[in-house]
Amino acid sequence: MLFLVVAVLLAGVQAAAAASLDKAVARFTDTQDGRAAYVRAVETHFGAANDGGAGEARVLRLLAPLTEAAKMERPLVVVTARDDVNAYALPGMIVVHRGLLALVTDDGELSVLLAHELGHLAQGHPVRGIRRSMRAQYFARRAAKAKNLDDGANDFVQAALHADVGLHEERKADEWAAALLPRAGITPAVAVGLWDHLASASIPDEPRAHPSYEERKRIYGNARKEQRNDP
């Protein structure tokens, strides 16, 4: 009997957490005011790029053929003032650091990285990662209940940044991107060169968090072979 009561209580808690997360995601990705607050919160957290919008324009230009090929809506985009070489997929958004744009000057190589982040969004990894993290769920509940939209957006960003996205999902995002690139007119060979470029720039591949550069070269290289063997 006690086990049944505990199971019912846990199911109720999980249902409430899922409802709060769904409400928070809708609040900050489905409404114009919510999206604007979400962008402001990300810019506040990371620092907004002071480049006259050039970085954002480049990212949006490269996203256009990718989202068209994937039949996806274009996500929100924020380019930050951070100089580290990184990009993130948050719910409904891709965040790109200025340092990544400075290092990856080849548009084809940058398209590979954007396709990877789109892969996370297409497969729901950012939201799934929030569900997996108790800390992230705490902030999602706050975001859903906040009376002030900007306060809620700040909590939503914290929820997204505490999401638990694992190595398996990073690999799935690469596999998704490798399949997408040819449909967007980008040869997977560009991706193979990208990982060599990052390695030569001494950007660590962090194999416990992402596939190693060698594995990523195999993932995209296999896609190139499959494309060549298509009838």
C-alpha cells in the first residue's frame, strides 16, 4: 500500500513538472513578447555582441538553406560577446559565441556546426535535457509561474543552461546533421575538414561530452560514402 501511495505521489510530481516545463517553453518560444524577453535574458547572461548585427546576419543567412532542407521553422538566434569557441542549442534557440564566428570563417564549416545545433532542436534534446535535471526543472517551474516576463525569461535561461544533454544526444545531433547537409547543398567533406580545423586550432574535443573529432569525422565521412553510393 505504501509503495502504491509513493508511486502515485511521484507520478503527480512528474506530471506537474512536465506541465510547468510545457508552459514555460510555450511562454518563451510561442509568443512574440515571450521570445523578445527570452532573447534579452540570453543577451544579459552572455553579453550581446557589439558588431552591428553582422554576426547574427551571417548565422541567419546560413541557417536559411538548412531549415528549408529540414522543413523546420527558423529558431531564435543570439550572437554573444563571448570569445570562447562555442555554440549552444537552447529550447527554440541557437546561441553562437563571437569567438566561434571569428575562428570559423568558412561558411561551409559554420553551416556544419549550425546543422548540429539544429539536430538538437529537431530531436527535442534541450527540452528533454531539462526534464532530466532536477535543477533545471526548478528553474522551469519558476519560469512558468513568474508574473514578470523578464524575470521568467531569466529563469527559463537558467533552466536551459542546467539541462542534462548527454553524449548519446550529441552523437545523434551529428548523425542528423550529416544526413541534412547534402540536402542543403553542402558536401559532408566540409564537415570532415572542420574537425581537423578545430583540432589544429587547439580547441579540445571533450570526448566525455561530445564524440571525439575522429569519431565525428567518421560520422560525416560515412554520410559522404552513403551519398556517393546512392543510386
